[in-house]
Amino acid sequence: MFGAPLQFGFLFPPALFALFALPLVVWVSRLIAPPLIEKEFPAIFILKRLKSPPPKSQKPPLWQILLRITALAFVIFAIADPHIKPRNNVENQSEKIEIFIEDTFAQNQDWSQRCEPIIAYIENSITPNIDIYFINNPTANLKNQNAAQTIKALKSAQFLVGENNFENTIKMLGNEKARIFYFGDGIKSPKSQAFFDTLSVRAIGNINKAALPNVKIIENVQTSENQAQIKVFNSANTLTHLNAMSFDGKIINSVEFTGASFAMQIPKNSRPAYYQILDQNHAGAIFLTENYGAKPSIGIVKDKGQDAGLLSDAHFLNAAASLENIVKSGSVTELIKAGADILVIGDSAGFSNSETALLKTFMENGGTIIRFLGPKSLAKPEDEILTGALKAPEHNLIGQIGPNKINIEPFSKDSIFSGLEIPANVLVEKSVLLEEAHNQTQILAKLSDGAPLISQENFGKGKLFVIHTSATPIWSQMSLSPLQFQILERIFDNSNINFKPKTDNSRITGYLLHEIDSDGRINNLSNPKPIDNLPPKTDATHPPGIYSFNQNIALNVAQSRSFEKAQYPDNFKNFDEKTNGIRLRGPLFLIGLLLLLSENILRIFLNSRIFRNQIASALIALAALLIFTHDAFAETKKDNLKLSYLITNDQKTDNKAKLALIGLAQVLEKRTNIEPSGVIGLKPDSTEIFKQPILFWLLPPNANQLKPNEAENLNRFMANGGILFIDTAGKGQNQNQTQANLRRALSGLIVPPLEKVPQNHVLRKSFYILQGFNGFYQNAEIWVETANSAASNSLDGVSPIIIGDGDWATIWALSANSQFSPFDYTKEVPLRVGVNIYMYALTGQYKADQLHIDAILKRAKKVKP
Amino acid sequence: MNHNISDLLNPHIKKLSNELSQKLKIFDAAFERNTNLETIPHFDGRRKQRKSGIGDEFFQFRPLQANESISLIDWRASAKSDNLQIKQKEIHAKNRLYIWLDLRPSMFWVSRDNLLSKAQIGMIVALAISEIARKNQIEVRTFTKTQKSFASGLIESGKYAPAPVAAPMIILSDCMHETDEICEFIGKFRGINFPKAFGIINDSAECDFDFDGRINFIDKENHETIIIEDCQSLQEKYKAEIQDHFSKICATASEIPFSVAKTDNSVDYYEFAQSLLNAIYRGF
């Protein structure tokens, strides 16, 4: 992974002292009692008989302690924050390092993450010769810094609005070659190419370029009726999530889009104060509008007539309008001169020609007039502000006095008053109708009899709202309810503000009211900064924000600027994280956590017998596999001995014989060191019988006479040391029949003289000490070659033939895959007889030879360790 | 984990018992072997028992004893003898096998979900043996008078200890009660001269006590609890004690005599069923 030697270190070595506290884990583990598990168990009567040992459960098992210690050690190492890194950057102490930062506002985006690899590199550097150049703000440049100073400077770097000054930076550079790290802001700057060329000449190797910010900047927002056209610079062309926000921080609308521009719908009754791109933390992600912090300036036009005090229109309008707005009152001339955005006019007897002209101009420029009607208006129907200015003078006003007080019709959904609740007690007694409605007149609200209550006409850039009833309780109870205020408020929200032509601010002192900081936050300044001159675009002394001159002016980062993606020369290589080494904190934490978790998981599984059995099985299987692979030719456990029976003329008998030997084989395997590898049936003429030490011949009730070749084969078998064990099963049958059957079967065989097994015969002690030879039948007998005959035979005194009538085969067969109670001697003795016969067949007379017993045992030990 | 009585009558148990009876079929031969024995089964399911009683065939002559009716005297035999002789006939009784399955709450306890309960194993074995017995004209009974079927009879009788009967019988229990109590129960069958088999069925956890850690053991049947602080350390002692418990039960049972077979629910119950069958078949 690394071409250079590696260095291992800790960023927070004091944490390693915690390793000394690890032995406490043992002590703490003992203090914690294991959990008490409840289990149902029927054999409690057994448990009660036992004396429970003192609880050693307080001592957790060793594996648990080791696991805990290991896990905690991993966590401690992780806290110490180890890392491995190459040594190549510390070999040369005199090597100079230069860091260049395009410290514009865009650099703030994800700064701490992006500079982390370079900080990690610098941490390992021992050169005291690091220069940091801030290309936008050269006053912040630092020279001859050591690693710690450099890291501190990088972490606390400030990013200002303004543009990179490459020419100035070039002048500051010396001729000395340096390892160069470069933080670009991702935005194309003029005159950068020459700077890059200069750096390329001075760089040792390639220039290490830090990751560029994924920066998105709102370049422009153009608003029209209910829509905002938004233009965005998106350096990585990723998804942009943009919100339109109100001054009080509520989201007016939210969109997601890719690309450079998007048209956003602006709901009625809303006036976005700023637009904001989410997931961006720089000043370019905010676009302020002049609505930010702006409140409409409302003028209440005083009637020229007598002031009726608390009963005047002005009083009621003032009361309604002043709740949240800047309200002035005066004559039309005074108010327009004072810069009112909205004029509210109560019932009046008309205006002079000059006032009418002023009002017309006011509306043409974008102003809003709200006009209440009443008896005075009715008295002078030629009022141009109502009709004459809009249409022909013949449009007269006709008063229509209703017989009853009338309700207000609920506001339609598309009305600007949508959602306002009309109190039930608000009734209108009288209203004024226009004789002929203007084509452009929109009826915004009606009475329940269909007569208009509020109408609107656009007039130039401005609007005229006519309330067809009085602002005072004289005609309508609306003025006594919150509804009048709510209606006015909705009209205010739908009126233009800051529509007046921009004045030349260059000679006016204004103030910075709200400032966007480098992190993209809007700060309301408690002490507004005085500003003499507002430049066309932001700079170090004119940060983005809301400036107040004659009216509010929004100065955004993107103002008078255009943005393009930066292109860096080929030798600006992305700083490779691999060369920076690896921090091991994450993996170590993860391992520690997994170990702690695994303790519980292991405990659960170890308490589960199923799992434990599986583990045991798996371990056994693994061990077996290891043994097997270690020695593929290892001996099998079983002896190469098959218990064999003679195949007769009766299938049923053969099956029984087979089952009997299977049962006896199981007994032999369990109780002796004879481990038969199976059971085999052999025909009397088979040569296979010569491989067998003993042949079991279960006589069928009607045994056939042996063929000559079969008899000869069996004779040879016996002569060669084999034993023929014949079970006549005749004890329970007619003795004559049994004897006839036996004689028929033995016909052709050379049978030595026989006798009942004498008391001192080896057959009685070859394994078990047997007094009798009970089989399925009690008092069964076994005949063997007489002692005299055996002594003279060539078979070391072993009888070549054993004949019995006990039907041992039945019991042996029943013992196959079964388990007799050791107390049931009716079954136990026949099994023991079988064991003794087979031990006799395999071991011969050695039990009789007590003289040589020591030598025999010694030899046995040598043969079978 | 506890099962309940409804688990004993589900189709799965019936299927397992059928499979078991198929495997045990080879031992039908053992019944057939009875044709060579002194007692010969009749096709009507009755057999002679070498005992005097109500029957059709001659059994023996014996001297008249005091208080016996003179009408019983066989005069022809008495003429040949010095004493008054009575002619006795051999009893004819139906072949019957009684099976009792202990169904006290402990029999339904299972240490692991994937194991059969002791009661379920008992039911499978009992149904399989009864199936084989029926094929051999042996009537299988439970220790209750009213029963709709053998299985329901087993369930009904399983709640109470059985009274001794003069017939071959199989008793299936987990012996999870005090040793003396079990031995006393077994002792009630002393003197009944018929083959008797005692099948002990356990849960493997009862034999091995393979538990770890600190456990509060609860016996719901007797409302007893005991907290064992370190189960692992007690395992060997427990094994020795439970072995002693079963040894005493086996010794008592052998004296009666009962043939004893034992199994647990972690191994195949085939050998167990076969042992029980072997133990009682000679009674027919």
C-alpha cells in the first residue's frame, strides 16, 4: 500500500493510560451478578437433595473476562486515535511547504472535511517552514509556520466575499521550490492561468490539490406575478434543494431541481424575503430580496372635512392598519411625499385636481390605494379616483340601500381573502354600487345578495382596491370586528412595496441592516453599520446583506457577477488520501463494539444446548477432519471381523440368524474389545468361510442334508481351526425331532466326540463366568468336543464344533437395537453365552493356560498398545 | 415449554405411532413363536392359562377339601384313588394387555421446542404396541372403565395412578416424583404373576442437567422453586443423584418383577418400544 516506510502514531496518546485500568474489569465483572434466568424443571425434588455449592457465579468465566478486556482495549486504542502514515514527508526537515487558499466565500463549503487530509499530512511534518497564502485576503498570509501553527491557521481560516487576487499573490512569492498544496474554490477566476503557471514552475513534483467544494450559488432571482425565476450556479451539477423563505423564517415554497434554472411558484399573500439552498454553508447560498425586513409604509388619508374624532374613518382605518405596520396620516400630498407605499382613503367627498393627478401618478408607479365608500362618496359620484380616471365620466354611482342588513358571502378559494373567517355578527347595512362595472374590475368579495363588497382594478403598475361600504360602523359592522384588519392586511400583502424609483445612493449615507456571514447565516445587526457608498457588487467592506438608503437594497454575493466552473492544470493532482495514511480509530471502535456485543451473543448461544451440541458436533467433525487429513491412511476403528452365519434352506431362519448376529455384534462391541465390522451370510460351499474364525449355524426346523461338497468344505473349515457353532433351538421342541433334524444336518460332517460343557471348560470363563447356558429356553445345554479328544487334536485344545439347543438366536435378535434392563437375567444370560462363545472362538484356550499368563499378557500389550 | 393434552391426539402423533408399529413389525414373529409354547392363542383371542377355572377342557384332578360341595366330586376318579377327587377344568381367559401412560403435568414438560414431550413419546409407543397387539388378537385396555377409544382411554386414565390387574401390563412414566413415592407405586404390583414392563421416559435435560449460570427452577406441578447459583458446578452431583433415583426404581421394579426400559426424548424411541414389547410378549 505504501511505497515508503510506515510510521505508527497516536493523535491522543494520553488515552493509553486507561490501559492500566483494564485489570479493574476483572474486579467489576465479579461485582456484577449474572442474570437470574427462570426455567421450568420437573426434577426439582432431585435438586433439593443436593447441597448447592457456594455461588461461584459471581466469577464470570475466563472467556468473558478476556473478551471484555480485549473489547475495552480496542476502545481505548481507538480513543487514542492511532494512525499509520508514510514517512516520506518528514524525511527532509528543510523542505518548504506552501499552502495556497482561494479564500472566497465558496471555500467555506465543507471546509473542515476537505482540509482534513492535508491537516493529517501536515501533522506528520517536522518542517518549520510552511507558508500559507490567502489569495483573496492577502493580509491573512502566514509565513514560516510549523505544523501546529499551520493546522491552527487552517482550522480557523476565514472566507470573505470578494475575488481572488492572483496578481498580488504572485508578487509575494519567492524563487525557492516548495511542496505545494492548493485549495481551489471551484469557481473560475480571471488571471488565474498565469498564477497556476508560476506555481507549476516552483512546485516540487505535482501540486497537491485539495478536494474542491461542491458549491451552489443563487445567481439571480427574478420575480413576476406569483412566480420567481431562479438561476443557480451548480459546480457539481447535483440536485439542488431550494426554499423560498419569509422574513420570519417560514418556508413559503420548496423545490428540488437539477440544472441551472428553475421557475418557482410563489403563493398569493406571500412575499419571499430570501431564497436559500439547503446543504450549503456559504454566503452564496442565500439570495436576499428587498422584502427582507421591509414593511409597507401605509398612509391614512385624512378627510378634508371635519374631524369626527373617534367616529372618523381615519380613526378606524388607523386602528386597523397600525397593528403591524408603519402608519402615517396626512393629506394625499404629504403622504406621497413621505414615501407611502399604500394609501388608505376613507369615505371622502372627492379630491382636488392636483390631488387626483398625484394619486393617478402614484398608482401608475406601482402604488396601492384602498378606498372605502360611504355617504360622502355617494354624494359626489363623479370622483375620478373611482371611475373618471378609469373610464367614462358618465359612470355614475347609485346608492342602493338595502331593506335589511346583509351578510358577507364567504370568500372564494382563489380570492386573496381565502381562508378568512367571517364572523356571524358582521352585517353590512348599506353599500355602494358602480353603475356599470369596468371590464377590468375584479370582484374580490360579495355580499350575500350578490352586490360587490370589495373590487380591484389594476391601474398602471399599481392597484386600486374599493371597499363598497364604510370604514366606520355607519354602514357596516365590519369595522367593529377583526375582519376589517384582516382584509386590510391581505391587501397590504398583495401590494407593491419598494416600487419607487431607485435614487442615486452614492451621495447618501445608508446603513447595513442585515448581513450574510461566511457560513451563509443572515445576521440582524443591532447596530447598523453606516455605509457611505454602495458598490455594485460585494467586496470586503460591503458584505452581502440588506442596506437601507431611501429604501431597502439587497446586495447579494452573485450581484454583478457571473460564475463558471474552474479548470485547473493537469499537474494539479488531487491529494491522494492513501499517501496521507490511515486513521484506525473507526475500525478499532467497531471491533471493540462488536466484541462487546459478541459477549452477549455468545452467552446466549452457549446457554443454548442446541447450539452447544452443534458446536460440539462441529468440533468433533473438525477434529475428525484434521485427523483424517493428517493421516488419510489411518486405520479404521472397526476390526476386520464379520460375524458370519451359514445360509440354510429356510429364509426365515436365515433372517433370524442375521438379526441375531447383528444383536450379538452390538453386545460384543459395547462390552468387549471385539468390534465386528458387520454380519455376513455364507453358503456352506463358499470359500469365504475360511476367513472366518467362527460360523454360526442356526438350524431350521427341517434342515436339509448337506451336499458332499458343502460337508467337505465345512470339514476343512473345522480342520483349519474354525469353529462351527450350531444352535438347534431344540430345547422347546420335541427332542426326537430335534435330534433327527440335527443328525440330518450333520450328515457328512466329521464331528469329534462330544460332551456337555464341563465345569472347568474355557467356554464357562472366556469372558463371563457362566454357571449355565440359558438361551431362550431355560436349562439349555451346550456340547463341545470332549476334553480327551480336544487334547489330542491339532487345534490347541479348542473344540471345532459347539452345539446347543438354547435358541440363543432369539434373544440375540431381540437385543438388536434394543436395550435390556441389566436386571432381566432371562435376556442377560443368553447374551453372555454369546459373548463367551465368540471370545472362545477368538482367543482359544489362553484362559486355560494360567502358567503362561504373564508372557501372554506382555505379548498382548506389545501387539495392542 | 409445556405441551398439553391436545398435542397427544394430533395427526402427527398418529403418523409417528404408525411408523413405529411398522418398524416393530418384525417382532410379530415373536408372537407367532408362541405357537411353540405351552400356551396357545385361540383364534377368538382367548388362551388357556394352565390355571383351573371356568373352561371346557380338563385341567387336573385334585383331592376334595373341607367346605367344598360334594357335587364337585368326580366319582370315577375317586374310585381309582384313595381320596375323593375333584375334576378341574382349565380356565379360558381372553388375552388382554393393559397399558397405563402417566399423564401428570411433568410428562408434558419439554426442555426444547424441537423435542417431543414425554407424554407424546408415551402415546406414540402405546399406540404402536396396541396396534401390534391387536393384530395378534390381544385386547388392549387402559385403566379406565369408560373409554371411547384406546387413545382417549389412555388420556383419561393417565391422570390417576392405576390399580393392579391380573394381566400383562405396560406402565409408562417419567418417574419425576420422589423415589419413595414411585417405589411405593411399583410395589402395588407385587405378586401379580404376569409379565409387566415399566417404561421410563425422560427429557434429556432431566438426565443431563445441562444448564449454565444462575437459574431459578420452577416446578409448576408442586408449586416449588429453587435457585441454583451455578448450575454447571452442580451437574455431576445431579447426575449421580438422578442415577441413584433411577437405580432404586429399577431395583424395586425388578423385584416385583417388572422389566424396565428407559429412554429420553433426545434419542430414537424405537429401541425403547421394542424392549417393552419384548418384555411383555411372553405373557401371551
